[in-house]
Amino acid sequence: MFDTLSGKLGEVFDRLRRRGSLSEADVTEALREIRLALLDADVALPVVKDFIATVKEKAVGAEVLRSVSPGQMVVKIVNDALVEALGGAVVPVNLLAPSPIPILMVGLQGSGKTTTSGKLALRLRTRERKKVLLASLDTQRPAAQLQLEQLAQRAEVASLPIIAGQTPLQIAQRAMDVARREVFDVVILDTAGRLSIDAALMEEVKSIRFAVNPVETLLVVDAMTGQDAVTTATAFNQALGITGIVMTRLDGDARGGAALSMRAVTGAPIKLAGTGEKLDALDEFNPERIAGRILGMGDIVGLVERAAQNIDQAEAEKLAKRMAKGKFDLDDYASQLKQISKMGSLSGILGMLPGVGKIKKQIEDANLDTTMFKRQAAIISSMTKAERRNPDLLKASRKKRVAAGSGTSVQEVNKLLKQFDDMSTMMKRMNKAGGQEAMMRQMQ
Ligand code: GDP
């Protein structure tokens, strides 16, 4: 699922991220490609249009954080738009009603409705500790009732005894009576599916809904059917007013358009996702996680979020100015280290701080974590003001003093000085090559 879309968006962003600064033409071109990728993934046209308009508006208005590249910023904006299209937040199955809670399962034949009823029963029993009763209202296919009975056994929940000759409505009412009498928390009613939407099916479900007043009317749709899934959902929603959608076969190779269009077109939240044939292959539908899977750039998204939260903008600007002027001393280096430590995780963060790009590799090679930054910060704070301004003062005896004062070794002091030296040299070279702009570009 989502593989092609994911691949295409990946290409767009790879290109964007190679640029230090983005012109309007770059963004327009990227948006054009994102638009094509979404259409190709079978996302409904109005949804694509809205999506692109949102991204464009945000990208134009965005204040690009100094510490992240414009390309990274666009990734974050697209990510947020994807999360929004997928419905924003997780919407759980509503269990906040007096018991027994009736849940009506509706959908076309073959959508995975019966399997999902069994999966949901298992999930509610194991995760929510609910006492669940499963009942099949499918009188069209006797096999369907047996199928649900077997699923109930596997899920270790009760199923309503089958009585031949009852109408779906009678079965529904009997299920609710049994549930009240035997104190069940939840009753899952699996209705009959049809090959296509027809008026008789809708009327039948409507009468059941009227009789049992379900807390949830969950529509089960097959993600593999693409735009048809959206059409089905629209029809069911208009006729019945569904409260949520379960999308099955998200483990398949569907292009993803249905998942991305569903919320916008129907207004109903996707609550659950079927991800396989096994009984435990039912997950909550988590827009953030799915957007993350589509973009495959969770690290960048997290990076921009952390940068926005933690990086002190004024401090970063002050540093950049000092760098541009070729004035960068160990105090500035320490201030960078402090910002890095504040952010916690190291992966990917280094590259976004001006000037740290070059040492990033050395640090990665050494496979060090934030404790190294804390040690380095301790080394710098053991130096005198004069030494921090002018590290050349640090000869052997002073190094010994600093190492002892910071609880480190002369070797570590030397390593820090070497890194600082590398950085200063690189900055001077870049300043000569054309000032801050050029430097920033080279560091991306
Ligand atoms: P119903 O006619 O809507 O009740 O459909 P069924 O529940 O009988 O499911 C039809 C087929 O789809 C069965 O073989 C299920 O195992 C399969 N199925 C249901 N949900 C999923 C899913 O999320 N992923 C996969 N791969 N198969 C599923």
C-alpha cells in the first residue's frame, strides 16, 4: 500500500532538499509533481485540489525556521496536509454509552465485513476488556452465519445461537435481548452484504438501525477498490448516516487514494484499518503514522517539529551573523552544543545547525551520543574567557588543567579543539567564497 505514491513523493523531495534555497518556481514545480503523484494514486480530484491549495498557502506563508532547510520545511507542510486529509487525529470506536452497546457493521459483500466483525470482537475483548456478543443478521447466506460463529470461537467471544427462519430484524432484537439479560458490554451486528448497493439492502439496514439504535454504524470498505470505495461510502453515508469507516486490505498493494479521499468526501472518520487475514490484523487508523509511512520522512518531520520547539531563533541568528563575519569562538561553539543537547536525539539534527555539517560525519563515525556534547560543553566551561576567545592560548599545561577541571582527558580536549579548528577553517574558506549565502548553500 502507498508504495508508488511514497516513491514518487520521495523523488520530489530528494530534488527539493538538494537546494539550499527554494524559488517560487521550485515550489510550483514540486506542487505540480505532488499533484500528479496524488492523482496517480487514485485520490479524488477535489481532494487533490484542496490538498495542493493548502500546501501552497502554507508554503508561501511559512516562516522558514533558520535552522532547517526550505526543502525540509516543505516536507513538513506536505506531511501536515496528509495528516489532515487522512482525518487529523485517531477517532476511536465509541464505547462511551450504556451497555449493551450495539455496533452495526454494514458494507458490500466481499469487503471483509464478517472478518472485521470477528477482528473487532477480539480487539474489544482483549484491549478493552469488553464482554462481546457477535450476531450475524445475514439470512441470505446461511454460510455467513456459520462463518461468524467460527470467528467468534476463534476470538473467544460469544455468538448468538442461530435460529433458522428468523428475519434480520428479529435476530437483531433477539441479540439485544440476550445482551441485556446476560450483561454483555458490546453487541456486534453483522448485516448482510450485497454485490452492489441496492434499495432493498438499504431499507433492511435502516429498519435494523431504527430498532436497535446503534452507537456505531461502521461501514467496511475494501481499500483495493479505490475510487469505488469512496462511491460506496458516499452512498451508504447518504442512506444511513455512518459513524465511521473500517478500511480493509490496507496490507495490499492498493494505491492509497481511497484512504486519502474518504474523509474529505464522506466526512466520516476512518476508525480502523484491516491489515491482513489474521484475526488480530486490525489496527486503529492513525493518520499521523500513515502520513509518516507515505512520506517515509518521519525523521525530517520530527526534526522540524523539534527545531520549532527548541531552537532559540534569536540565538541561531546571532550565531549565523558571527559566522558570516568570521567571528566564531568557543563560546559560540558551546552555545551550539547546548542547543543540540536540548534537542535530545542526534540523528539528523546536526546537519541543520549552521556549521556543524562538516563534523557530523566524524561524530557519526565515532558513533557518539549526546553525552559527548555534554562532555564537550563541560570542557569549554572549564576554560577561561580568554582561552575561549583564543584557543591558541591552550598549550599543554593549560590543557591539563582544563581536562582535570572538566573531568575529561587531554585527548578529549585535543579532539574538541580539532573539531573547532576544522569548523573555523571551513567557515573562513566559505566566507571568502562569497559570504553567508554561499556558506549556507554548501552546508545543505
Ligand atoms: P464479507 O463478505 O464482507 O463478509 O467478507 P469476508 O469477511 O468474508 O472477507 C472476504 C475475504 O477478505 C476473506 O478471505 C478475508 O480473509 C479477506 N480479508 C478481510 N479483511 C482483510 C484484510 O484487511 N486484509 C486481507 N489481506 N484480507 C482481508
